[in-house]
Amino acid sequence: MIIKKLLPMSMLALATSMAFADTELNALFMSQAAYSEADIKAMTAEFEENNPGISVALEFVPYEALHDKIITSAAAGTNGYDIVLYDVVWPAEFAEGGFLTDVTDRVPKDLGNQIFDGAWTTVTYNSRIFGMPWILDTKYLFFNREMLSQAGIETPPSTWAEVMEQSQILKDKGVVKYPLVWSWSQSEAMICDYTTLVAAHGGSFFEGAKPAFNKDGALAAIDYMATSLKSGLTNPASTEYFEEDVRRVFSNGEAAFALNWTYMNALVNDPSESKVAGKIGVMPAPGVKGVSEASAVNGSMGLGIPSNSAHKDEAWALISYLTDKKVQENYAKLSLPVWKESYSVKSVTEGQEELVSAASKAIAVMSPRPVVPAYTEVSNILQKHLHSILLGEESSEDALADAVKRVSRIR
Amino acid sequence: MVINKRLEKWALLSPALVVLGLVTLVPFVQTLWLSFTDERITAISKPVNWIGLENYIYAITDPDFIEALGRTIYFTLTSVGIEGVLGVAVALLLNQKFPGRNVLRFLIILPWAVPTIVNAIMWRLIYHPEYGALNSFLWQMGIIPDYQSWLGTPGRALNMIIFADIWKNFPLVVYISLAALQTVPMDLLQASRIEGAGAWRRFRTITLPWIMGPLLVVLVLRTIEAFRVFDIVYVMTRGGPSDSTKTASFFVYQEYFNYLRSGSGASYAVLLAAISTVLISIYYIGARRQAQG
Amino acid sequence: MKNTNFKLFGLLSASLILVVFTLSPLIWLIIMSVSSAAELTAKPLVWWPDTIDFSRYSDLLNMDSGSGERFLMALRNSLITAITATLMALIISIPAAFAFSRRGASLVLLFGFLATIMMPPITYILPLYNIFGSLSLLNSSTALAIVYCAMLLPFATWLMKSNFDAIPAELDQASMLEGASTFYTLRRVILPLALPAIAATFMLSFLAAWDEFFYALIFTSDLSTKTLPVAIADFTAGRVTDYGVIAAVGVLASLPPAIVAMCFQRFIVSGLTAGSVKG
């Protein structure tokens, strides 16, 4: 018992005594979902305090610019970044192109079971590890309790079909003009919503190496989306929205349901950010009767070291600190920890019991987006064609058949 | 003396030659070379193969590229065309004598001074489907029954971007035309009026040919700029909805930095350079002929 | 009399339309920047704020606030890059223009200069990115200033050349005959006469450099080098709850070019028309 308690402390002492020469680390983060800039600044400030000699320069870009920034800074040598945040869909591409440092040997062997598998997939490609998972995220279904009760709806929906039925009731009773709002701009945000629905409908993107999103569940998913727009239940402006727009509309009390990341839970319940604070419920995205109980997209992100970094040891020290269990538990409002044990820790669950219980269910069913080195291109092709279906330009069969053809043509 | 003069000429030119050589000529040649290879952007060195015309064959049969190109040409011709007509019309207006004219001449430069990125975010806010000024205004005036998704509707989105582009850039045309208008000899106009020519005819036969030189310069400049359009799209729509605002430069940008195919991207870039040159030459020759004929 | 009144009415109403078209977006941008966040998300909009709120401006101009640091650093980077590039372009283009105007340098070469700006930047970007990468100049204001200088140079040379053409050759010939050097002649005889042209070139070059986005997007990666356009694009796409902040950033970023344009506006006309009429 005593040894158990002493061990982490001695390790901590060891870590702090390992003095680093004066170095400045350049770190790249994003300024949308998950941890806020203020959180990240506070975390790195603590790290700097514990590690005299290392200072961290933070750079925040929107998610939409993150991928390209990691690529374009790769040739920048030591002027580039030492730590980058990257999305679960990129490790294949980054590993193939040698953009990230292989850190398999640095990761302590005993971590394996303590962190969720869904989080590990973020940083793993061909059983090599390219960083540490940091953000374990998925899209939850948020609902406005007050609106539901105004419409006489007692229980929130348990299937996607019920989401549609309840939305129809809300609209018919005049509670809200457009009950649903989504991030369906031509962007990765739309793919995340789509993936959730594909998972719910039991569809898949690929069968082996062959694209398969033009049939079954994947087709049903896009038809669901298009129908909700056509029937006037989904806010038509959704087709130009990102996650932040969804949050704004939902926080403004102009929607009854919204699909969004963890971070919205804290912000929509913050009266300085939202008009509907305290009236909001959160649950895992529902399933489809007879197919699935709940649905979720794996929207995790990891921290890695670009191969051109000159300060890999220091960078690893920062990554170890940011992904530390205690640190994550201290900042668990906008993003939940990647550690399994954290979900029963009081400081994590307190005040957001509903979110944590939703997370426990959602994490168990998280579905990946396709794991292919050409993911960015596959995604862009899908975005274009899904969007044309949503906008009523093409039928779902035609558009997805085109998309399959286009994906097979990728060089 | 002659040798000295010649030496001096090159000495005067040399800084410019060095800068342009290193920053434009060398990269251009490299891009040309790249376009015949299968190079990819990587952080590790990988073998690069010479693949001849393969990239070009792929490029000219790539329907997405052709569409992007068509969109870019539409963007260029529409915005530059309207800027030209509007610019000259406003210049004619400001060339008249009336109270407040000088204030107006002073104010009209403002849109042009607004940086392109600021222009893009300003219009994005104005076009916002929920909280945008355009929707609110048109709805309050009773012109639209429902809020519209201005940048979320294919076909409409590109025109909305063109409008924003015109708003920012027409003042340049106004300024140049206005300056040129002030040099039109009064006696020519007077003589024509005495001969009984109407206003439109005087404009067609005297004023327009007279200002054609400067007007042409500014329109060519605008064409060059419009054809490479990237920033306003990057900020306003990122190519959406459903690729309907994805311009050629944006397309090549994606080929490079999203798909990491530098060889293939280079071939698209070279094609763009060629088309840009052809477009500007046609324009220039055509307009020159018009001015002379 | 009736006719002229009618004409005046026409002119004035056309002017009114013009003023509304030109100014209303700008005025709305300014109103947004001083309205409360709630007023900006009202439906329909509140066109005039209840209380005028300048707090966003004070935040943006305060180095200690997060957005202030971003904005002020980007402002600094933009100023450094745009001014360095503009001055370099002027210093290099003046002798070149003199060579074209007075030393019989071939106009084909001048056309070659101009041809370099007809190419979309996407044609140059990748090799430049590799070259600067191998020189360790990526993410530095130096690289941007060099690229901008090359981007401004052809137009500046052409503009200066056309303006030099308008200055009588006898003036510098006389100076040279008296034994003055080319450098002296250029500095003492030509340049004083070409001041309006220099002002015009300066202004157009500065505005172009201030406006540039594409190279900056790819060559810069952090606060120490990002210019305003890139910082604004990043800032507005991120987690911003308040449209007013975006508007305030827009207003502030437009001020330097607006001031330059206002101060130098009489020069553009003279500079550009000399250029375009002759060229």
C-alpha cells in the first residue's frame, strides 16, 4: 500500500528533477470543440512550472486548417511544431508520409488497458503508436427538456425514428420552427453526423477495400438526413453550419434537438453563453429499431510529435503531462478523459452525471470513419456528394454511386 | 562608353532580375518539372518517378477540375465584367458637376481599402442564414417570406461571393476611369454634340475609345486577380455547398496540401498558368482592336 | 431650367443609391462591433444598439487579453512584412524602371516581368515552400517579405517606368553632360519629379502586401509571423461566441489601409493614369 502510494510520487520527483536545457516548444492546437484555449493555456502553464527550462508557445487554428498546417509545417525544420493535435482519421496518412514520430517505445507498456480502445485507435496505425490519445469525443444528442414538455412529450427519443416523430409534434404544436439543427456544411463536421447515422443504421463505408456506402445502412442514413430537411424539421441553414453554429442556434433556444460534441454540454448550461442553461438534457445518439441501441462516431484526437521536431524528449514530457490521468480529471468539463477509471471519479462526474452516463454508453458503441491513407480525399468526395443529396440536387442512389466511382478513381 | 552604358543597364536591372529569377522563374521551372513526375508531399524521402504526360492526361479528363475551371472563368468574367460597367457608369456620374460630388469621390475608395479577408468575413456575417443583416432586412421589408440560406444554396452561393467581390473592387475601376475621363478633350465632345450626336453616341465614339487604354489596364489587372481567386472562397464557403464555389486555385491547393500529390498538383497549376495567359491575351488583343476600330 | 433641375434630381438620387451601396455594409460592420452579443443574435436584428459598447476594441488593443495578443502580434507582423516588402520593391524597381526608360532595356523584358504576375501564385507555391524550407526560412517574416517583394516588383517597375517616360529626357541628359553620375542624376533630378509616382507605387504596393493571404497561409505557422489576414481567417473560424468581436477585428484591420488610401488617394489617380495612358 505504502509502496503503491510512493511509487507515483517518486516518479513525479524523477520527472521534475530531469532538468531540460532551455527550450521553447511550439505546440499546435485547435480552437473549436473539446478543451478551450483557456484550459489549454492553464494546463501548459502548470507544465512550465513543473519543468523549469521549458516554455511552450501555443498556436490555435480552426479544425478546418489543422491538417494543412501539420503538413505545411513539416518542411519548416526547427521552425515547425514540436507537438501537434491531430484527428483520429489522419494517422494512416501521416504514418505513411512519415509526418509523425513513432513513439511506440516511449509509451509505457502497462497503459494499454487503462485507456479506452477507441482512444488508442486515434494514434495507432499498423500496430505502431504515433502519439498519445488526448480527447475522447463523440457526438451526443442534446435535447431541450422545456420544449419537449411544452409539446407534451414525456420521454426523450430512444430511436432516430422517434427523433423525427417528436420533431414533427414540436413543429406542429408551434413550439419551435425548426426542431433539429446539425452541422451539415460541406465539411468533416457533416461526415461525423453522417457516420453516427450510418452506425445507427448498421451501414458501413467499406467492405474490405471496396467502397460500400452506396447501399444498405449508409444509404438509409443519408435518406434520413435528406428527409428531415425536406419535411422542414431540420433547420435549412444546417447545410452551411459548423459545430459552433449549431451550438449558437441551440443555445439561443431555436432548436429542440442537436447533435454535438462533449464541449457543448458545459457551454449550453453556462448562463453567460446560453439562454437555455439548465433546461438541457444529453444522451447518446439513439439507434434504429432492431439494428442498434445507440450510435456514436469516434471523434477522438491525439497528440503527436512531428518528425521534424528537434525537441522530442521535451515534447514527449509535455504530451505525457497533458494526457496524464489527474490532469485530464481536473479539466473534465469540456472534454472527458481517455482513462477508463476516470469515469467513476467524483471530480469528473460531479455536476455532469448525465453526460458521463451518456459517455459510458456511447464510448462502447463508437464507430470509426474509414481507416485509409487517402481518408482526406475520401471524405471530401463524400462531402460533395452527400451535400448535393441534402440540397436536393441529386437522388441519393445516383450521388452515392458517383461517389463510389470517384473513390475508386483515387490515385 | 557604349560598353559602360550597357553594363550600367544590366547593373540597374540586376537586383530586379535576381529577385524575380529566384522567386518566380526558378519555382516555375521546378513546377513544370514536377508536373511530369509522381512526387508526393512527404516528410521522408521517397523515390520520385518521371511519368511523362500521365498527370496532364488525368487532369484534362478530370471532370472535377473542368468544373472548377468553368466556375473560375464564370467568376472572373462576371465579376470583372460587372465591375467594368459599374465602374465606368459611376465614373461618368462623378464626372458631372453637382453638390457633394467631392465628398462622394472621397468616400468611394473605402470598399477598395477593406482587406479581402475582412471583406469576406463582413459579407459572411451579412449573409448569415440566421442572424445576417441581409435576411433580417429583406424579411422586415416583406421582400422574402422566410430567411434564406444565401451561401448554402448551390448556384446562388457563387453569385453571392461575386457580389461581395464587386463591392470591394469596383472603386478601382471608378478611380481609373474618372482620371481618364478628365483628360477627354471638351472640344471633341462639343463638336460631336453640334453634329447632333446623342449622349450614347458621344460616349461610344469619343469617350469610351479615349478612356479605353487605362480602363483596359485596370480590367486586365482585375482579371489576373479574379482568375486566381482563393482567399474570399476560403473564408466564405470553403468550396461548398456541394463544391459549387470550389475555384481552380482552391482545387489545386487541395491537390497539394489535402491530398499531398505534388506532381499531379503541379500539372493542374501549369494548366492554370497557361489558361490565365491565354485568357489575358485574348482579352487584351480583343479590347485593343475594339479601341482602335 | 426645368431640364437642369430634373438632371440634378437624377444625379442626386443616383448618388444616394451609390452612397447606400458603398457605405451600408461598412456602417453595419461598425454598428456590429459596438452592439451587444444578444442584439446581434436577435431575430429580426436590432439595427441600433441600446448602449454603445467599446469593450471589444479595448480587449483587442490590450496585449494581455488572449484575442488582443493575437490581434496585436498579427498587426505587428503585417506592418513589418508589408512595409519591408514595399520598400524593397521600391528600391529595386526604381533603377530597373530607369533602365527601361532611359537606358534602352528591352520592353520584351518588361513584358517578361509583368508575365510573372499573370501566373497564379499556386504555380510558384510548392517549390518556394521547398526552397524556404531548406533555407530554414519557413515561418519567418523574411520569407514573406521576399515573396511579396517579387510579387510587387513587376507592377512597381512598370508604373515607375511609365512615369519616368513622362519626365523630359533633356533634364537628365543635361545633368549627365555636366558629369554627374547616373546615381546622382536619378536621385537629384528624376526622383524629385517622380514623387507622386513614388507615392502611388508605395500605396498600391502596400495595399497589395497588406491584403495578401495565400502565401501567408502556407508560409506562416505561429503568432510570431502570422499576418492579419491569416490571423483573422483563423480567428473567425474558431470558437467565437460573439459576432461583434469579428466585426471589431474587421474594423481595426481595415483602418491602416483605409488611412493609407485616404492620404494617398490623389496620387493613385496621377500615378496610375500616367502609367496606363503611356504604357
